[in-house]
Amino acid sequence: MTEAAAPRSAAGSADWADALLASFAQAGYLRSEPAILQPAEPFLDLSGEDIRKSLYLTTDPSGEELCLRPDLTIPVARDYLASNRAGQPAGFSYLGPVFRYRGGQPSQFLQAGIESFGRQDRAAADAEMLALALEATTAFGLKDVEIRTGDVALFNALIDALELYPVWRRRLIKDFNRKVSLTDDIEQLTLATAPGRNEYEGVLAALAGSDRKAALALVTDLMSIAGTTNVGGRTVAEIADRFLEQSTLKAGALPHDAVAIIKRFLAISGDPDDAVAQLRALADNAKLNLAAAIDQFESRVGFMAARGIDTRKTRFSTAFGRGLDYYTGFEFELHAKGNGAEPLVAGGRYDGLMTQLGSASPIPAVGFSVWIEAMTRHGKAAGRGGAP
């Protein structure tokens, strides 16, 4: 990880890049320049569906699957874990090309951002990310942006407190992270029962009440006996998850009281302070212990205010998610007013990613990415009369 000059040839004009990188450096973030060619596995396993289906893949002579980096969060995290600073607080900035298939749009485009690792003061670190993201928009002449926020940790805490079957928990959290319609899925689980009988009836009976580890062991044994490692392209883990789901559905549908609580939770939105009050009321009425997650959320709102962010102008929603599997807490997007779905800046907390990338112990992590195309379309370069 090194500090380097802004990529002037890629940008055409580097005034905006100089301003952006200077603001990151002033905040204490060192420049990181990960390799363009990356192992494909982390992106295939850990990224959202939108990224997975847009990868540019290749295979090296040894058979390892590689890809052009579609994003810089995972590459920066991998470099940090490989460095002598792994496990220690450290912050890095980046600016460089990423590669994704995007239909008729250019497949190579610029991404900038910040990643912060190892800070235990999570609420303060979250607020700092949002403050720095807002500063990044000013480098492009944008003064008035829409702030959208959410917190997947609140949803995870709710699902844990409801003590649902593990397969239901995994399915609902997976759908939340991947922006699948939770309402539709909840309705299906409310009505769902597995088919009366099928050729795997004995397997489903054997799995009744089992956890995922036991299901994996059983399916592995059965497939070993059959002399195969996959069926129809599905892995052992995918087959085990499917069997667990069918076994759970045979035991009955998602309880109606749990459905009502989840729907009430997902309807909470608006001013963060009002959301805190609504969340505490929901927890009290439903007799659920959500105190730790709500306290963390409230603490973050306080740190945001301390950084000069007018929290009354932020749009919080319990249903907000960014569609990436590795997010574990605070999530946010900054939008130009009236810009709809396209974010200027997007980020959040991903504490679970570091162990998934090979860390022996959990490491707190939070960061954001700046979408240079959107910024230059909606703003202007700092100190110039127009966009570069």
C-alpha cells in the first residue's frame, strides 16, 4: 500500500482528484493501490448479485479463477490483511479503475473511496465515514445531497430475538441483504408447507430439528455414498440448505405473530430520532431484547450530530439495504436531489468480511465508495467552472 499521485491520464483533468485525495489524506487515510487482477472467489462468494453477474473472469495456467477487480473494498481489505498492520487500526484511501459489464455503458470506470479497519469505536467510525463522504461531494461542487441510511444489524437483531428456525433466519437475512422483496418472501413463508411426499422424504425426516452443520454432514455422507460432489451444478452446502428449508416447512409456516412484528419493523422510517423511539416501542410491545442494537444506532446518530450532520435531514429506513452480502451494520447512500436510484457515494459497515477473507479473529471495518461518473455528471470540479 503506497501513496501515489492522482491518475491524470485516466481522469483527463485531475483537479477534482487532487481535491478528493487531499481531503482523504488530511483525514489521515493513506493511499492504497491494489492489483487490478484479483482472485475471483471472494467476489463470487461475498459480493452482491449485481457484482457477481458482471465480473470479467479468466483462468491462469494453474487453474485459479481470476477477475478484473469490480470494486475496491475487497482488494483493499485483502492487502490490509496481508500487511504487517493487520489487526491494528488503519485507514486507507483509493482512486482507480474498476471493471464491470454494464450493458451499453463503459465497462471500465473510476471509483474512489475510504476503508477503515480495526477501530473499536464503531459508532464514531460510522459517523466519520458519513461526514467524509459528504466532504467528498463538496470536491465536486455538490452542496445539497440526499442522505439515505439504514442498519442491517437492527434487522439481524430482530430476527435473532424472534427465535425463528435457523433456516428461516438465514433466508430472511439473505433476502434482506440481496434486496429481494421481503414482503413477498414473508407471505410465502406464512403460507408455506412442503409438498406432501417426495423421493427425499426420508432425508427430510432425518433432518427434522437439525442445524446446518448436521445437515452438511448428512448430505456430504449421502453424496459420498453416491460418488458425487454436486447435483445439477449445486454444491453440498446449497443442497443442504435446500433440504433444511424443506424440512422446516414441513414443520409448519412462519408464525403470524412473527410476521406482524417483522412487517411493523420494516415500516419504520423517517427522522432517526423518531425511528429510535419507534424501535424501542416495538421492542417493548413485542417483549424483544433489541437494546444493544438500538443503543448502537442511537449512539451513531449522536456522533453524526456531533460532526455537524443535520440528522433531521437524513432519511432513515429499517428496510434500507445496499444489496451486498458482507454488510453487517450501518449502511448509507448519498444522492443528488431528485436523482432517484443512482448513488453518488455509498458505503457501510462490514465487520464480518475480514474473517471471511481469512482473518483469524474479527476486525471491525467500515468504508465507502465514490462513484466518479455520477459525481461529474451532477457536480463540478472543486475550484473550476465545470465538470472535468
